[in-house]
Amino acid sequence: MLHLDLRTLRWGTLALASMLAIAAGDARAITVPFGDSARYWDGYANGTGDDSRDTIGTPDLLGGTATFDTNGVLTNVSITYTGRFSIVTSGNGRVIPGDLFLDLGGDGSWDYVMKLVGAPQTPVASYASLSILHVGGGDMSPSYLMSGSDDTGHWQGFGIRDRHPYAWNGGGEEIGTGSMSGFAPTANGGTLSFDLGLGILVRDGVRISFAPSCANDVLVADVTAPVPEPAAALVFGIGLAAVTRAARKPRS
């Protein structure tokens, strides 16, 4: 039979308890800020004066924050803006938030999309329950809803960024649901908060992209996921080793 040395066992138990305390502390969120320096998505310059302009009217996307847990799981994206999305809340001429696009590793291929747009210029039924689609891998080619053109259709009387993506229009597998809050179409600024539900594991970096339905301002931000601190794993290893040593000590 094995004999547990009480002093060694107590030390190991203390180390394990410390590990649990550190792990609990490490469960706190880590927030990484990002800015807005892009004018358009790669490959979607339209050959007009739009290409040299950061914003065309409002809203003006200022940047925001990406929130991770200490395992590198992306749980929230918040985007701050000034100016109004719309002068109206419905009908022609309204501007709605486009889909949220995520490119893990920033390799130029979308991996996940949070769907805020159901059809051209039409939001989904509820921002409180949004599909998160896995759209990466295989032979899936990008397919988008586009912003349209100046002074035509919904944009009669308005200048917009021509022919630019703002929403996903392809397939994909729903891997979860999330929500978006903070959108007030006629408010003069605010913060859009995208809650990603159970979150998405980001092993390295993630490119976050977003545009309103008029694509007047386009956000493209590269964010590096935080590296988990090794303290909890180190204490866990020490504690586990101590308990194992005590369990293996021969009976006297």
C-alpha cells in the first residue's frame, strides 16, 4: 500500500489551491484596442475618388476593442463611431450595420461571419439572436452584398462608397449565436457591441472587418491575441508533482 506523507501532501494541496486561485484570476477578460486606418477592403478599390477618402459622410468608425479570455478565445468586439448611421429608421436611405467578418491569422480568407443583414438593406429579425457562420475552408468562394452606387436606388440623393462589400451573401455552417447591442440609427455616435456567445478560439491573430451598408467608412483591423500567462500552468505542475511524490513514497 502507498503511504501519503501529510506534510508533502499538504504542500501539494496548497499548490493546487493556489493554481485554482490563479486560474480564477486569469479568467478575467483581456481587452485589446484597435484603430481604423483602412479605406477599403483589399481588392475592392473602385477606381474613383472614394479610394482616397476615409469617410464619405457618416458614420465615422473610430476603432474599438477586442476582448479575449486568457485562453485566447475572442468573446466580444466593440466598435466606436461618431455621427449618425441614418436620418431615418426605416425605408429608403436608411443605413444599417453590415455583417461582422473575422479572418483568423489574417491570411486574406474569411473564417467566420456574424450575420446582421438578412437581405439588401434589410437587417435580420433581431439583433439579440445573430447567427455566427463558419465560412472558411473547402471551395467556398466569397459572395457579398454590395453597397451599390451613388445617387441610385436606396441611395437616391446620397453619396456612398461605390461597389464595396458590407455583408456575406454565401453559405456557411452555423456554429453558434451571438448578439449586437448599442445600435441607435439616428443617435449621434455610440458603440456597437458584438457578443460572440461562446466565443471563437484565436490561436494567433485575427483580422476584424466591418462596414455600414453604404460602406461610407470601412474598418479593417489586425489584432494579436494575447498569450496566456504561464503562471497557472507552472503552479499546477508543481502541485501535481508534489502530490504524485507523496503518493509514491514507500510506507515506513
